[in-house]
Amino acid sequence: MLKRRNRFLRSCSKVSWALSVRGLHLSISLFQSSEEGFVKMEIDEAIRASDDTRLKTKYNNAVYVIQRALALYPVEEVAFSFNGGKDSTVLLHLLRAGYYLHKVGKKLPSGVPGDAEIEYPIRTIYFESPSAFPEINSFTYDTAFIYKLQMDIIRLDFKSGLEALLKAHPIRVIFLGVRIGDPTAVGQEQFSPSSPGWPPFMRVNPILDWSYRDVWAFLLTCKVQYCSLYDQGYTSIGSIHDTVPNALLSSKTNNSDEKYKPAYLLLDGRLERAGRVKKGSSKPVSAFSNGFKNEDSHLKRTFTASVIAVGDEILSGTVEDRIGSILCKKLHLIGWAVTHIAVTRNDIDSVADEVERLKSTNDMVFIYGGVGPLASDLTVAGVAKAFGVRMAPDEEFEEYLRHLLGERCTGDRNEMAQLPEGITELMHHQKLRVPLIKCQNVIILTATNVGELENEWDCLIELKTSNGVLTITEPFVSKRLATTLPDVKVAQPLLEISNKYPDVSIGAYRESRGGSLIITLKGKEKARIKTAADALCSKFDAEALDSSHDIC
């Protein structure tokens, strides 16, 4: 890497060194004219020649954002944050093409031919970190050498380095390779002012709505160089301390040596950050997790869930809801206790209120109804509001919808691809036409009848093995007693037993006003159920309670 860096520095015909902030900020200004140092048409030509209409649309939209920014701000006040990763590599070449198109759209000086190459002048910021991969540093310096970038190398932390840079240069705009789904993307638009407490500048995000697939389609179509780590199974690169190859790209050879396929072969772009783990971790980290520990101790724990049905037709009595009761039974069978079931209106605020109230008091919330392209289908937007995030395009989900709906995936149907930003996980299963949507501890079911629920539930149970979506615990055991005694004679003994055995759920109901009173005792331990039932029976005459039903 040091040789590459020295070669990069020697290539400059004019190098100006400016030291600031304890000598840790190095500014390099390059003015050497070189054929490689000019913006070329090859990016634009490659995209135009492609038959990938989706990529063309993404490219045109990104270039429009770049040209708009260059029209609003002088190029001397514009900078680009480059980190050597795939996203910033895409942005580098979009900026080259965007600047070219911005300049050729204006009247060229007299004597300059219309097809002349135009020098790329946008300042490039690189935050060099001791925890960066050597390959990232090497690629960055090689890229700077090839394209004769005006590089500002900063070795401070991001905020301090940025403050020092902005003091030295009148930078008002910084282009960033941020995409929806990145941890820093929450709340950002294509043009977003810097956050409070940071130096004032405009963040411009031309590829905010690009997916993992879009990034690789661009890199491969344009045939531009990218960091070699991506050919070794790395799909998202952080520091050397928290990044490993993506296990989903692992392949074993005949001699059992583990190798990894290139990053562009990852089929599910939602899992690009699956390699962001601690190298010293002894246990693999699942791509999906609800935060539960996997030790055997969880078997004794009772997880709680709430169920929310959304639909004005249920509230009006037009439609009878059968999904809720079936879902409660299924949760009971895997040892989960349902604490609440609610029916709410097709209204964003109503949905948000229920979700916000229940998600903080339950391990999981299941919500169904109101999912689709209709104006009344507001469940997903309500979930987003409950978490305080916006709705944003989800490219992976849009691809599923496009595959399902074809050319009909337009207008309102295309709005279905808007999902809660930064908190959404798509749960894939071959038996599902589209993935289920999970927003932290809220699962959005798309079932409209019992048959569809059965299928979605079976997929959830299968996914729990690989993705940790649901934790299956010891099932509940129960004892059923019956008596013809009046309620007033049973009430006090039931209260005493309930207080004595708080880990046993004790309830009572009548199937009809003149029928027997059914007493149920439910819990996780068979011995405790038997002890509590015996204690209750001892408070009455021998024939008062029918305890012939076995514990099940």
C-alpha cells in the first residue's frame, strides 16, 4: 500500500501540502493534465448501450440529482466523500459522468470541440483509518492515481476531520454514497442538511434509492475497477475488527478448503450486511434476530405476544375474523402467551397507537389486514408511524412485487414497495409468493383467510431454525376441572389458589348459563399443575369437582 501511495504522490506535477489540526490533515491538490485525469464518456456510453431498463432509470435519476446540485452550488464548494467501498465507487463514476453531462449541457468555449474531454475537478475526501483493510487503502490510492483526484486525506475522526476541512475550504455540499438500509440513511432525503451539532453543509445522496442489485449492475455494466475484497466474499466492508466474508457466499472445495464466491453473486441483497460480525465471536450471528438468547433457559420462559386485526369490516360485523383465534392457538402450541388481541380501524393513527402500545410490552406483535394497494390499506404506514420512521422505497420488495404483478406493478401497486425505513427485514421462504415483513418485534402478516395463515405460519416455524424469527419454548400443559357449584362458592378458593401458585394461570368459564363451571389450570410444569389442582380440590367436598380429565 505504501508503494501505491508513494506512486500516487510522485505522479503529481504540483503538490501543495497544508497541515492543520496537530499536523494530522494532509491536503493534496493535483493539477497535472493527463488523459486519465479527464472526465470520459465511457460511463454514459456503457449505460446507454445496456438493455437493463431498471439500471438506466436509476442512472438517469442519480445523474439528475448530481446535475441539480452542480447547478445550485459552484463546483469549488462541492466535495465527495470516498471510502473505497462499492457504493462510493459507484458514486465516483456517477459524478464523473454527471459532471461531464453538466458541462456539455452548457455552451463550450470557442475553439473547443463538442466532443472534448472535460477535466473532473470535484474535491475528494478520504478518511484514512488504522482499522481499515489494507486492500481498501490500496484501492483508494490506486483510484486517486488513475483519475487524478483532488484528494483530502484526513486521519482524524469523521466529525473533527470534517470541521477542520470545512474551516480550510469553503465546502457547502458533500456527495455521499448512502443507500436506504444503511444505518446512517434513516431520515435522509436526496438533499439533506447536516445533523444538529455537525458543521453546516448539504448532504447529497444520488444513490439513496439504489439496491444492492443496482450497485453491482452498474459496476459490472460499466466494467470499472472495485476493491478486490468483493471478489473474496465480502459484501459490506467496515473495519478489520467487525467485517468477515459473507457466509452465504461460502463454498467448499474437494480438499475442504473454504472459499468464497464474489459479492455480486449474493442472491438476496437484503443480506449484504450479514458479514458485519465480530471476528472473535464463537457463535454465528443470524441475519435475522429478534434479540432472544438461544440457551436452553429460554425453554422455561413464557414469551408474550399480542395480535392486532385491522379492518373496518370486522368492526362493523360484516366479516367474521377467524384469523385471530387460529393465530392465538398456534402461539399457545409453541409455548407463547397471548396477552392482548385487538381490532382497529383502517386508519394510520389507530394502527400506530395500537402498535406503539403493544410493541413495548410484548416480545412480538402480529398484525394483519389492511395490507395492499387500496387507499384503505394503511397498516404498513401505521407501523412506520409507531416506530417514528418514514416510509421509503424497498428495492428488494419491489422486485418481488414486479415478478408477481408484472407490468401491473405501477401507480398504487408500486406504492406497496414502500416499507418502514431502517427497521424492516424481509423473511424469505420458497412457499411464500412475497416475503413476510418484520419491523423489529412486529410481524406484518398478509393472510386474508385461515388457509393463507396456515401457510405463513408454517413458513415462520421453518424460518425459526435458520433465522431465529420465533423462539419455540416448552408447550403449555393444562388441567380441566368441572363443577356445578355456584360461582360465589368457587370464587374465594380460586383466588387463594391463584395467589399461592402465581406461575399457574387459573381461569373459569361457563359454556352456557345453566351448564357446568369449567376451571382451567395452565402452566409450563406438569408437576405444578397437578399440585395446584390437588390443592384446589382439597377445598371442596370429594364430589364437588370433576377432575377426571388428565393433564394435557
